[in-house]
Amino acid sequence: MSTTTRPARPAPPAPIKAKQRLGDRVFSSTALGAGITILVVLAAVAAFLIVQSLPAFAPDTTDNHVLKGGSFWTYVGPLVFGTVWASFIALLIATPISIGIALFISHYAPRRLAGALGYIIDLLAAVPSVVFGLWGGLVLAPLLQPIYAWLNAHAGWVPFFGGQVSSTGKTIMTASLVLAVMVTPIITAICREIFLQTPKLHEEAALALGATRWEMVRMAVLPFARGGMISAIMLALGRALGETMAVTMVLSPAAVYSFLVLTATNPTPIPANIALAFPEAHGTGVNTLIATGLILFVVTFAVNALARWIISRRAEFSGAN
């Protein structure tokens, strides 16, 4: 009985290493250094906030002129509420308007008009927040005060419109309207780009089946862009949570829990409270304000991390082009 031996397989060729040029090494090193720098700065900011915030959590707060003998959590509670409440109202106003503008630019407006509107929206994002604050405090608040009085007189049965109307118009509603104007460019720009990335085959298929323009948008564009719209809203929320000057110049602050939006007694967001109280703070009072900044840092970081997670999940879906 004869046995046959199979010939040995040749060894695989050694991988050829591409020669790395000097420019490639410099670019990769620079990019790596930039990424590490961002992480180091973020860690340094977090470490600074944590270390400087520790005195605010001491059990004995009798010498803390900001806490006035109370606990830190009792002090920061209304501030967190004011921050979230003002940002929520701003997003409630800005989201439908921004999505409508983005849909008009991407699917309804003529090309020249769409280009002009997109340029204006981008310019609106470049306006400094102090300009929005001046506009809100000097122009918008007096303009809205008669409207607030009318709402209180005719719709005071609505829980949000009750109470004693502010005589100056500087209320949480005015501050939220200013925030809504400031975050509108963020939501609009992101949603516009997402809407334009909708696969043309999906849109043409819906139109070929007899759908109207709005039905095509509802069945093809909005489902495809759902993740992008959510991420745009979350990024805008991060901007609204951290806004300082515009809210400080518009709002009449108070450390209260209140859902009333037309009264002169308004819950204060954390950034506005820091800006107003920091010039007169000293000793452990400074540490208390830094501790409130740590709370805002955690909330903003969580919001942006959630937005990035939604974006990364949406990026896995490429659609059919």
C-alpha cells in the first residue's frame, strides 16, 4: 500500500511594512498629542472642581456665608431645578421651530432662498451671548410684559400662568425665550444636514407611490433623521444648561422651586447664580459656588455624553443610497 505525501504549503509572505515618512510621523504625533491634551485638560478641570468643592460638603457650615448654616444640597436644589426648568422651556419652544426651519431649507425652499437662510442661521450662532442678554433685558422683556399681563388675566387658570405678574417682564419665560433663540441655530444646522442625508431612493420611492411632499417627509425623512434630531436637541440642551450672561442679564433670580413663568420670583439657574454671587463671595463661600459649578459640570457632561452615544449609534446605520 503506497502512501502519498502532500507537498508542504509555502510559508505566507512576510507583510510589507509601508515606509513612514517624516510628515506622517509628525502629523500622527501632533494628532495624538492634541487628543491627549484634551483628556488632560478635562481631567484637570474635573480635579480642580472636586478638590475646591470639598469644603462645601463639610458638616459644619456656620461660617459659610453662602449656605448660612444650611446644607449644600438644600442650597443647590433650587439652582438645579432652575437650570433644568429654564432649559426645558427653551427646548420646548426652540425644537419645533428649528425642525420646521430645517425642513423648509432642505425640502421646500428654492435653492437660492435656502442658501441665504442657511447663511443667516449660521450667523445667528456667532452672535455673542451678551448681545442676546442686552436684547432680552432691554427690548424683549418690556415688549412681552403686556402679553404676560393678558395671559395672566385670561388664562390664569393655567397653573403656569398664575401668580402676580412681573412689572418688568424679566421672568423665567423671557430668559427661556432668549435661550430658545440662542439654541435654535444649533438644532437647525444639525437637523438640516441630517435631512439632506436622507437616501434619495427612499424619497423618490415614497413620491412614486403617490405620497405628497409632507407624506414623503413624514414617512422617509423624519424616521431616517430621528437619531440625528435627538442628538441635536441634546447638544442644544448642553448649551442651554451652561449659558450664563444672557440669563443673568434677563432674569430676576431667587432660590425657590416654582413652576410659575410670569412672576417676578423666579428659580435661578446655576450659571447665573455663580455670576451674581461670585464677586462678593469669600472663604468657604467661594468653595460652595465652585461646588455648584461641579454639579453643573456633571450634568452638562452627562448630557453631552448621551448625545455622543446617540450619534454613534445612528452612525452605524448607513441607509440605502
